[in-house]
Amino acid sequence: MAGPDLLVVSDCVMDIYLRVGAFPVHAGAVEASPEAVASPGGSCYLAAAASKFGARVEVVDVVGDDPLGSQLMSEMESMGVSMRRVRRSGSTGLVAVLEDGRGRSSFIGSWGSGSQLSRGDVERAVDDGPRVVYLSGYSLLGSPRREAVESIPELAREVGAVVAVDPGPLSGSSGALVRSAGIVLLNEEELQRSASDVAPDALLVVKMGPRGSRAHSGQLRVESPAIRVENVVSAVGAGEVFDGVLIARLLSGSELREALDFANAAAGLKLRGRGLGSIPDPREVEEVLG
């Protein structure tokens, strides 16, 4: 059996979305959210988006042997993502997402069992022969997961896989992973910290929010505008949706500009809602792009 197009490594958690009146939430404050939404988050967004846009996606992680873990597994499998390399143990990572209704968010979370990902877990998954292995900076949190993730570039080279890295807010401590990556995905703030770590032959993608995105590959530079979005509900997961759709389109053979256009549009449309259900499908993106 052929390996997956994309292997997503760790950082699958359950997000619980809650509304607050304003930030900061002061000590002693009592708030009641008008609704609570629970959905797989973190790198689950990326895996689900890539699957929705045609890639064969597999996740390697440790997810709790608890009701939240069962919900996460069920929802991801319903999105067409293979979870056969996910080990069930302990408790599921949980993130409380506090939103103020104006597009701003704060996060309070626990690692759960995800930090127990082992080198054996990732060796078995990489041996499946993926074309691309995706790593988030959050996957460096906790041991033995950090050591397992740091072994992936060497393992990926052995099977001919490209490493894609989005260091996120932890870009300052992800230098070794960024240097090993064939695809690096950053926002403008992260670029200031990590630009010197990007290999000369890597594809560098810079996410610029409402100004779209740009990509650099050797002497090639490509820019793509964002779509206009009104009535933003939640920006959580938009960056992961961008990454997942971009990788899926590149794997399908799209030119870089077309892949950026699709990724920008998908991330913009995702802003209309919360959770995996807010990920648009290819038809919606095609309609927006005309």
C-alpha cells in the first residue's frame, strides 16, 4: 500500500471555544459564554483541510483514552484522515479558547498525552513513506516528544520525504527544525526571528493576514492577495487551514501562485466559523476565485 501524501506529526488537541465580554479577564470575574463549541484543534485543522482538498493524510500522535479523545478520533476519521498511527493513552490535550467577539483570542491549555509521543511512534509512521512530513513548533513541547520530533528530519531523508515546518510562536526555539525543512511557513513576525535559519533552497512561505501571502523559492518570488472577509467569527485555525490547503495543492501538482491563491481563499473563508466544520470545501474556494 502506498504511503500517505502528508504525515502530520502531533499537536492534535481538543479546543473548547468560549466567549468573554472583553480582555483582559480580571481575577474574580464571572463570565457566562452564550455558547461553547468543542472541536479538534491545533494541527488537526491542517490535517483535515489537506484531506478535504484531496491529499491522503495520516496523523501520528498520542491522544487520550477518554471521551474527548474518542470525539477527536471520530471527527478526524469522518474528514477522511487516517488515524491508524495514533496511540491512545492517558488524557487528551485540551485548549480553552477565549474569544472576545472582535477577532481576538487567548488560549489556556494542557499538553495531555501528546507529549508522550516517542521515537518509535514517529519511526513507524515515517516508515509508511509519506511524501511530506509536517511539523509544528508546538510539537517541540514536552519530553519525550521533543526528542522524537528532532529525529524526524533524518528519518524523512531516509524515505525521500520533504519536511514542512511551521514554527509558530515558538520560532525562536525551532531553528534546527527550520534549517532542515524543504518548506517553511511563517508569518511576518516569525520571519524576523527565523529568516536566517531558512535553507537557501527551501520554499519559504510568508503569511501576511489581510494582505495575503508571498512565497520565495530560489530566484522565484510569488505574491497572492487575500480575499475580502466580512463578519469574522474566529481566526483560530486559519493559519493551519492555509498550510494544509497549500501543501495539498502543491502535492496535486498546482503551480505555486495557484496554490497560494487557494490557500488564501480557504483561510479567509474559514474565518466565518469555528471548528473543523468551518473549513470550506474546494467548490467554495473555486467560486470565490472565479
